[in-house]
Amino acid sequence: MIDSSGNEFKIFSGTKSHDLAEKICSSIGCPLGKLNIEHFSDGEFAVWFDESIRGQYVYLIQSTFANSDNLMELLLMVDAAKRASAYKVIAIVPYFGWARQDRKDKPRVSIGAKLIADMLGIAGIDRLITMDLHADQIQGFFNVPVDHLYASTIFAPYIKSLKLDDLVVASPDVGGSKRVGSYSKYLGVPLVICYKTREKANVIGDMRMIGDVKDNNVILIDDMADTAGTLCVAADLMVKSGAKSVRAIVSHGVMSGDACQRIENSALTEITFTDSIPFDKSRCPKVKILSIAEMFADTIQRVQVHKSISEQYIM
């Protein structure tokens, strides 16, 4: 594919992001590049490109969930691209795993997000394009440009399309207050914040609510649904506090463990997330999925012609 500036570029995909990559290519109007991944019986695998990429901009699309294999796949894709004389290698990681390990919050603990940033840098990426990092400061872990996209570009219009009266937006934890504050300002509605304590990772000890949801339709906003425990506890608390309905929108549907069962048994009317991670909707009837393909396709085209990325942000 040749852009308006005469630069050649190709798009390739890892295993887990193949469907999303095809949607992105369809939106741009270019074919998905040919890439081979050979697996060996011991779990090792090898990556090679089935077409020339010499002197070209190469975009590699791969979310890192499930984490370890897909990250290794991405690293090998980057290495293969550099060794095949690609001009620029741009990693597109819609869901950046290990992002919750962004600081030293206890003695003798690893900072996984920084380690992953270093690994991608050493592998040879020239740019990273990602979406809704768990912690914004992770951008500073990289020594290459990072284009940080926001799912609010898709979610805000969707919330408006619901045409809910007496709308309140809420964060299921204090850490998401900035994100919810942006939605509150853009939509012109009140916000509510939940405060939680954890017994250990993925296990909630106690949750309390700051704000009023009585006789309101609530939309919980978060960056990911992993076990969905926090979202479900928050939804149940809000219904008990008099909310008319509770919905959730999350950028990344990790949906591990018993997440689907929890959501089905919770007070949530609906949970909406993007296709940054593949998900089979038949597993959970309450799930609605919105595609980020057009947003990433637009970003690729902007990068190619050196146009501002922030112009596509709506809030």
C-alpha cells in the first residue's frame, strides 16, 4: 500500500488480533500482509514474513492477552521485521498487558510495564500505538513516540445514543476518577465515585460510594474488566442505593475466570467493551462490543502523513 506521500506501508497481525487487523485493513482499503507463525511441540514458535518489507513502514498489530505467548509473538514479529530491513516498525498494541504493574507499590516487587517497554524497545520498535493504558505514565517508560488513543472517542457517542434520562456516570474505584471526570464534563452529568479496599489481587474487601445515584440511570466507566468483580459489586451497591439501572462500559474486556457468570448474576443491565481483545459474545448475553477498527485505521493514516493524532479526540 502506498500513502498520499508516496511512502509504502504494510500491515501484519499476530494470532490474537487477526480479526481486528482485518477490520482495520478493510477500513483503510489495503490487504492484510502475509505472516507465518510456526509452532513447535515444546511450545516454542518462529515468525517470518511471506513477502518483502524492505524499506517500508511496517505496522504490527497484536494485543498482549493472553499475555506471555502474545507478547513473545509480537517481539519476534518486531525482530523479524528489523532483520528484513523494514524502514520503520510500528507496534500497534490495542491492549497493553502488564499495565497494572506500573510502580513499586510494595517492597521487592517487579515493575512489569517498564520491563515490557524495555523489551519492545530492544526488539526495535520505532513507535507504539496503544489505547487506554491502565496508567498514563507508562508512556514515559518508552524511548520512542507513543500514540495513546482513547476509547472515549467511541464510547461517548454511544452513551449519547442511549438517550438515558437522569444519567449519572460513575467510577468503580478512586483510580478512575480522572477518566470519569472527563465523561462527566463532556456529557454534562453528575459523577459518582466508589472507594474500595482489596484483600488481595482480584479480591475486594469492602466498597463504599461517594455521591447519590437514587432514581438515576448509572453508567460505570473503567479501563478493563478482568474478573469483573469490582464492576459487579459496584453495580449491586448502586441498585441497592436506589439506581434505576446500571450499565458498564470498559475499554478492554479481559473477562478472565468467572467474569461472565458474575456479570450475568449481577445487577448490570449491560456491559459494553471494545474488540481490543477477541471475545465470543455467546459466553455472556449482557455483553455488547464496539469496534475500534476505524479509529486505529484513521490513526495509521495520520501517522503515515505526519498529521496530528489528537485531532480525533473528542474529550
